[in-house]
Amino acid sequence: MKNTVWHGARRRIRMQDVGPRDGLQIEPVFVPTADKIALVNALSRTGLAKIEVTAFVSPKAIPAMRDADEVMRGIERAPGVEYAVLVPNVRGAERAIDVQADELNLVMSATETHNLANLRMTRDQSFAALTAVTTLGHDARIPVNISLSCTFGCPMEGDVPMAVVLDWCARFADLGARGITLADTTGMAHPAQVSAIAHAFRTRWPDLQLTMHFHDTRGLAVANVLASIDAGVDRFDASLGGLGGCPYAPGASGNACTETLVHALELMDYDTGVDLAALLAASRRLPALVGHETPSPIVKAGRRLDLHPVPEWFDEVAARARDRGPRI
């Protein structure tokens, strides 16, 4: 029998955890600053490529992120890990630059309705605001990434034409963004659609950093990641414990779970560079921080080969069965 060669063949996949920002920002409880710092430090030790640490937003709009400056100043930065922050405007970018963020992540929606609901602006107004932020980032020599929400579907408008998605990508590529994240904000993506968009993007912008951001609302996150990899994508957002969601899409469960993706990719012989045991240890501490269980199936069920002891009565039953010999 030939030796089995798994699909990944040690191809490098870069995992980027957004839990400290995207995961915690919609939690009803405020996670203390020291606990946020400890969480980021724990993630830093796992080998992740990037961590989205916090958001420099109005504390009135998102109270959970009101300690963004303190968190960024308090974390221990590990070599090889990028520390990104979300910024919505010039003021947020100025604060992020002041604390030496490694990347500015800017967000707008691919659809007008979601952009108005989420950001209270039209898409053109968002583009103008993000253009100013991008210029500021370039002046400060800090890379800029654009996260385009509702790329794969809008909970209010439905399907989004690929031409619309690529048109917005082109506008941000022309601005000089280092990367673009195509976000499945409400878990509407499916593998065939993901493959088509990823192929189109990679063909048009082979050198632009492309990240996929999936939710597992309908159980398709892993399938969508694999479709993306087949189309040439090697960067993925995910959230520790599967925390997160979208307040404008009832029922849209959390982000793709970081440990679930790492576990699956390792089984297929992809190289994530992530210490899964350390990642699981960090994930197991989340319920104490947020006050509820997380969706993480790997925390609940264990890794594939985390075996269980036999029942206490097993040896006695086995001995009796052997003594009886084969039944005819």
C-alpha cells in the first residue's frame, strides 16, 4: 500500500485571530483591561500570524473597546506577530499610530443597506473617510487593510454581484492598500461562490494580500476555507472560541472558530505555525471572561485523537468474554 499524502503537503497557511476585537466587542459584559491584555499575550504565544487586538472607536458606540489605548500599550509583542487594530476614521487612526499599531484595518460594506445600518454612512461617504485614513497610514508608514463586509451576501439585500465586490476592491487597490479582507459577515458564503471570487481576485491582483473572513452560521466555514485555499488564498481571519457575530443579522452566529480551523488544517497536513494545545488552553479561559460557553467544538469534544479511558468495568467484562471463547 502506498503511503498516504495528505492534501496540504505542508503548505503555509497564515491564521489571524480577531477574537480580542471582533469577538469581544458585542459581548454584553465588559472584559477588564488586564484580562484583555492577558488574552492577547496568550494568543501571541501560539504562533498566530496576526492578532486584531482592539478597535479605536467611540466608547459611546462600542463601550467594550473603551480601553483600546491601554490594551495596546499593555500587551507583550511577540516577534513575527502583527498587531492590527480597527479604525473607523482619522481620529481613530491617529490614536492607533500613537500606540504603534502594526496595521490599520478599515471597514465598509459591499452593500448600501448594510453600510447605512452598520456605519450610518453611504458607501461613497465611507470611501471618502477611509481614503483620508489610508493617506494618514501611508504617511505614518503603517500598512492599511480594507475589510469589505457582506462580500458574499447581505442579510437585507441578498446576493451581491461579484462585479460590485471587485469594483470596490479595485478602488482600494488603487489607493495603495496592502491587503483586502473579503468578509462573510453573516455566514451566507458557499464554496462554489467563494472559489469564483477568490480566483477572480487572485487573477486580477496576484500580489495584493488577500484574507478571507468567514462565519460558521450555516456550518460552511471549514468548507469555505478549503475552497479558498484551492483558489490560492493563504490568509484567514478566525475568532478564538468562535466568538463574534453581526448585530444587524439576527441569528448570524459567530466567526469561524480559530481552533476548529487549525485542527482541521493540521489534519490535512497544512502548516499553520500554530501551537494547537496553547490555542485550546487560551480558548478554555474564555467562558470565565464572557460569562457563557463558547461555540468551540474542539474545546467541547477534544481533538480527533484525544482518546478516552475505558469504563471501570471494562476489564471484567473483557475477561468474561474471553473466557467464554468464540460463540457459534
